[in-house]
Amino acid sequence: MEAIIKLNNQTAGRDKIARLFQYLSKFIWHRLQKTNKNVEGIKHLEFQLSTFRRLLRFGRFAESLYGTLPLFQQDDKAIRYTIILSKIANSLFLLADHILWLGRADLCSVDTEKWGRISNKYWLYSITMNLIRDFYEISQIIKAQKCYILPKNCFSNINDLFKILIRIYIIIQGNQEVVIDTVKNSCDFFIPLTALGHIKLSPGTIGLLGVISSLAGLLVLLDPQKKLSPA
């Protein structure tokens, strides 16, 4: 209960909780739809949660863009450029998202299909940069731990494979922030990809991916030590 109260006291926490229920609603209505049940109420809940999250994010376009400034001091060029490009793309995603909310709130006339595509396109760019950074971090970990992972002698039997897997598991346990971030971004990657029509995944699959990435995001909020830094 304390964890829920802690999350609810943060704007980011409320957004993540709403996101979890938004994608859970999508997963549920798609499953129920197969049994010919009325799912309009659950679809409406999903829509309202999506609109609520847009309201929570309103104005964060400038915050995301401003957040790139300290990153120019980052020594590692790969991390510096991937995070900066991700934040710029994310700020443009949020700007398009703000415009979509204005349309949903009937404050102005908005071509929702056009701005929805723009929003998903920049979200996809942002996630792609995040994934490149994740894979770079993984490659650096493997490079640093190569002598520990691989046996001194040539790989010869199943026992060597078992030892390698155990060592990889130990390394993963010591780098949970990279694993969580990679899982989150990998799940998120397919959501705008499907929205843009590049691949075809069912609403139920999208809902499940959204639930997993939302849980990963909540885990980081509950335990900041599991957050990949710099972010």
C-alpha cells in the first residue's frame, strides 16, 4: 500500500499506473471480444486513460528538450549522442501528443490521424535510440566480462555451456538496470511500429507488451537504483 501511495504522489507514478491499466484494458477487451461479449465499456476506459495520460504529460515537451543540455558533458560519445537524439525525438513526440490532446479536448480542430502518425513516428525514433544505447551498454558489459564468461580452455562439453550460462546470469543480476531498460524498450518498440502499419500485431499482443513495459517502468520508479543512468 505504501508503494502505491508513493507512486500516486508522483506525476510520473500516476502516468505509469494509468499506462498499466490502459494497456491492460486493451488486452482484456481484445480477449473478451473473441467470446462475443460487449467490450465497449472497456474500450471507453482505455480511451479515457489514454486521454488522461496526455493531460498529465501536457507541457513536458519543453522539459524533455531542456533535459538534453547536461548530456553534452557526457564523456562517452555513444551514450551522449543516443540519449540526446532520443530526448529530442521524445520532445517532438510529446509536442505532437499535446496537439492530439487539444483535439480530444475540443479546444481546436486537429487532424488526429495525421498527428497520430507524427506522434508515433517520433516515439519510434526515440525508442530506437534507447535500444541502440541498451545494446551498446550490453556490449560494453560483455567486453569487460569476456575473460570471466568464456572458459580458459576451448569450449568442449555441456558443462562448459552450463558454466557460461551461470556466469551470464550472475552478470545480469549485477546489471539489472540494463536488463530492465532493454526489456522495457524492446516491448515498447513494437507499439508505434504496429500503429504506423510496419508490422501487424493484434490489440491483445500490443496490450500485453504495454503491460510488461509499464511494469518495468513502475519497477524503476519504486527502486531508483534499477534506473539506467544517465537517462
